Amino acid sequence: MNHRLRTSAAVAALALAATPLVPAAPAQAKHRPCPTLTVSTGWYGDNKARLDRLIADHCADARRKGEKPLAVFDWDNTVIKNDVGDATLYWLLRNDRVRPPRNDDWSTTSRHLTPAAATALRAACPAGGRTLPTATDTRCADEIRSVYTDGATTGGATAFAGFDHRRTEPQYAWLAQLLRGWTTREVESFAAAARAENLAAPQGATQRVGTARVTGWIRHYDQQRDLIHTLRRAGFDVWIVSASPEPVVDVWARGIGIDPAHAIGIRNTTERGRLTSHFKGCGTVRDGGDTMITYIDGKRCWINQEILGVRGPAAERVQPASRRQVLAAGDSDTDVSFLRDATGLRLVLNRNKEELMCRAYENGDGRWLVNPLFIEPKARKTTPYPCATTGYTADDGTARPVRRADGSVIPDQEDRVY
């Protein structure tokens, strides 16, 4: 044997003999255990246990395959109590941050605004100027607030018409359109100021906007923040999809550790670095078409386009189960489509929204979880949800029966989780 090899072998043997024996690490120490939810209060029945099981199953699977399972959350009244879009509009009105429309023509703010609403807004709000004096001009502030919150003028005229009720809600969209002329950074600063005020205000607080008293507080749900953090620790890809303007959603999502790149809201087009009153498109809707936002079927389209990478008309269709979200969470009919697309569990916070609760309570495949609101839960609904007659809103706005995928009608459902 070569002398150098013999010497090396002898040295190695001596070193091994001098090394104290250390028991091999147990197999489970090589991988951290899958995390579980830490907040127990507020969960109804076995909802927490079922969420923990789903997390454990997909956490282990993600580690084996190196793939991130997808979880998608609505924001308003799903992750937080109350509405960040409302909070932002109220801040804009109280701080003179709404710009007048081009050429004093309110019809330019939305293709769905009715002539009656455009006339009422023009009569109520002064022409010209860099911004409208809504902090002191209560008539103008009242008209804008009424059109946004009620979908009607202060005189009771319908404010919006001619839209697909499964793809857009023009009242929600109008807030994003009223941001015309501001930069994304400026809108984020407005949203941050509104966020600070609403989180600092005591629960139940109101504020005056124009002559009206409106909601003036917001709270995070500890349970949902815990769920999102637990999912992320377990290796899930967690997204927020909201029908509020995207710069607003970005500010709020960042506050619970969600990168704005994982938050989707209503996306304005831009011109010379400033927001326009038009929107980015999805599926068959082109940029500037302004007929689809992140609302009901529009949420499905935006999830498919921005998260799954599906382009063109295919983004409007249900994708293969292997690609879709494992977990979805929502509170309203606006969330129905992306909740139905979830392949694992569908968490519903009960706000007595008819189509959503019809599908959740019918629970045809056993994957729906119904939970009372974590803050100020609703009392039990005393009458059944009208699933078999009027629980579904069609694209033309007419009320119809709620149907299963096979076309059969879901019978009326009692409110059982409250």
C-alpha cells in the first residue's frame, strides 16, 4: 500500500476513535412539524380542527413535492371587520381629496353612471378647482357618499345601470375611478392615513361625512391573522383578492405581512404615472373595457390570470383541480365563484348573504365551513334563505333560484351557525 494512503487511513482511524459517539438525530427532527392554529376562541364547532388537518395534510405534501399549495382570502369582513374601501372614501371626502371630473362631466367617471346620477352630482358639486371641497361642502359630500354607498342619488334615483351583475359592482368600482389623477404612491398614503385612524378609533366609533354619521373603525380578526400566518409557515402561497382599489388593498395587506405582490384589487390603468378612471382587463375584457373587476366571476378571472398565469378567454373558466386554490375564505356573494373553485375547504363568515349561505349550508361535497363573524356576529336569521326562488342574482340583475353544478335547485336553507 502506498505510504501516503496508509498514513491517511491511520490518521482517520485515530480521529474517529477520539470522537465521542453522538446518537443519530431522530428522523422527525430533520423536518419541523407542521404548524397549527394558536387562536382557539371564536371558531365554531370543529372548524379549527378541520383547518388544522388541511394545513397538516398539505404542509407535508408541500415538503415532499416542493410545491406551495394555494390559499386565497377575500379581505373586507373576511380578514378584518368593516370595509377598507368605505374607510378610504370617507377619508377622501373628509380631506378634500376627490378631484372634479373632466370638463365637469360626471359621466366620465363611470360608463355605468346613469344620466340622473351625473346630473345630481353636477348640481351638488362645484365645477373646477384641483379638488372638491367635500370637507366643508356637505351637499357635494352627501351626493358622492350616497351614490357610492346606496347606489342611488340623494333624491332616490338609480345611480348605475347597464352592467353584468356577475362581473362588476359599479359602486365598488366607482371608488377606484374617483382616484383618477393621483399617483399610486399618493393613494397609498391616503389609505395609510385612513388605516391609522380606523385602527386607532374605539370599536363602534362613527365619523361625520357630509351630514351623515358613518362607520369609523376597523379591526383585524385575530383568528384570520393567525390562520394566514400559520398557512405561510406551513408553506402555503397566500393571496388576498379584494374588490377594493389595489393600492388600498396593498397597504392593508402589508400590515399583516402579505407582500403587495400577493394582493389583487381593482387595478386602474395609468397615464403619465397617474391613475385614470379606467381599469386593467381580464379574460375577454381588454384594458379600458371597465366591465369586469374583482367581483364574483371577476374574482375567478383575476385569480386565474394573476396567480395561475392563465391568459385570454380561458381565464374566465374554472381551471383543473390540480391548479386551483386548496383553501378559500370569504363572507359575501362577491366571493361565491372563487370559494366554489377551492378544492380543500371553503371558509365562510356568516353575514347572511343569500347565495353564499345557500351554497355553504347545502354543503353538497362536505367542504364548506360556516363560522359566525369573529366580531359582532349576526343573530340567527329567523326565516330560511330563499335558495329555491330568489337567492341567486343573474348577470342581468334578476333574482333566480340557486342551482347546483348539475342544474338542480338548492332547497331553502335554515340559518344554523350563529
